[in-house]
Amino acid sequence: MKTENVTGDASRLYQAVLAHLQSGLWNDIRNARTLSWMVSGLLLSQRSTLPNWLSHINA
């Protein structure tokens, strides 16, 4: 997914992933949110290291 607005892509992807994860059994919704950002960062950066994901995280 390559567009001019990577931040917008990250937010949309995060919302889509979170919608699927929220229906799971979580002790704390923060775990689902963290995993959603991790999956979004992994997909958008196409790298498997945390430092590459950081630019795609909206904190």
C-alpha cells in the first residue's frame, strides 16, 4: 500500500485490524490496540524490526 499519505494509511489499517482483534478474548483492550499498531507497522514498513515500525505509529 503505497500512497502519498502514509499517516492516513496507518490510521485506516490500524482501525481495520483493531476491529478484528476487539472481538477476541482480551484481558485488557490495550493489548489489542498494541497488537493492532504492531501489525500496521509491520505491513506498512515491510520490515520485521520494531525501529522500522515506529514511523507508522500515531501515539
